Amino acid sequence: MQKSAISELYSYPLKGLNGQQVSVVEIQKNNMFPLDRIFAIENNNNKFNELDPTHFKKTAFLVLMKYEKLALLQTTYNHETNILTIKVNNEIVAKGNIQESKGRETIELFFLKYMKFTKDQAVRIVSAENHNFSDIKEKYVSIINLETIKSLSEIAGFYIDPIRFRANIYLKNLDPWEEVSWLNKAILSKSSELLGIREISRCAATNVNPKTGYRDINIPNLLLKNFGHMNCGIYAQVTKGGFLKKNDTLTIKEFSSDYF
């Protein structure tokens, strides 16, 4: 029986922008991490239909893979008030209720100017009920082992900030790469249960330093050169809803239908 512990929990309300730490969260069966990627900023295509939401590739939106300067924005979303606050160098540069047209227009205008787009390169904040703007179609939770990232840093001779990987659950008290052995196994907290599904293939978004906004290392190439693949972290499916808390112990067991 394997055990680990939760180091940090993060949601990313707006796709492509920074995450928000939470100390406790209630996850639901067959759903994503709460408030994760519930908004996106459409990039000059006006194709997303809020009344009939479908999955689009990440390139349809403003994302770090294409626009590294997004890393310099400090964003906070208040779910109770729907207020999005954007700071640059700790100074508020835009603020608005993104569930109302006036607030969305304020935020959209900021991004138009910040990205130095022309007016015909319109941006649009989009959302839809029960829809998440994940990179994948499935509603999974993402997991990163901090010791795996530490080992990558040692290989690179360069500190790699784990936040580059934009995970929901960051783990501690594991050996490097031990999380890969969790595939097809039950991941149990005190009240919730998940199932390890598959490894996460990494893209150029991880090349962006979250502190500087520069592309200072090629993570996919580092993985490919040293391990023969570009995978880091795993996706897990929530098979029983419940709570996750910072410092919770997670127990890993062989899959059994008794758990689900």
C-alpha cells in the first residue's frame, strides 16, 4: 500500500492565467476540480457557443503556449461576487464582474491593449454552465509530484518552478516518478476517491517561467531527451465525491469495484 500527502491545491478559474490556492475543496464524481478553467478568453474566432458548448483546442484561446506575457498577470477571481481583479507588479490594472456585460467589456478591453492586439483581433470572455475549458475533453483532475519536478531540476541544473505544470493537486512524500505507478489504481482520501487514468503530455506552456514571463527552458525537450517521452504528472477521474484538504494523506490501493 502506497501513501502520499497533499502539499498544495490549485484551481485556475481563467484558462491561461495564474492559479489560486485553496486549503480545502469538495470534488464531485466525474467532474473537474471546482472552479477550474470555467472561463476562457477567446482569441479572435467568435466560435464558442455558450448555449451549445463544445470542446475546442487550446489555441482557440489566450494561453501561455502562445503568449508568455500572460504569466506576468496576477489575477484573482471571487466566485461569490464574480469579480475578476488583474494586477501587474502588484498594482490593479483592471477589475470587473465577468458575469455581466459591462464587467466583461472592461476586462476584454484590458486584454486587447495588454496583448497589443488591433481592434479586429477581438477577444471575448466565454463561459457556459457545466463546461470547463480543459486541454482535454474529459473532466479529469491533474496531479503533479513535487519530487518529480525536483528531479527534473537536478537534471536540468536549473530550478523548475512546479507551478509551470498548472496542476490541481501537488503531492509530497513520494519518490520521483512514483505517481506513474498510480495509473489504474484507487487514490483514496478520507472521504473522496479517484482513479489514476493516464500520464499528462506536456506542451510549450511549461517553458514559460511564471515569475519572469520568459521562455527559459524547453521542458518537453528535456523530458524527451532524458526519458523518451514528454509526460509529466497524471490525470485522475473522480469516482466518488468528497473533500480534499491540504496535508491530507492519500492512500493508493489496487483497483477494486468495492471502492466505486
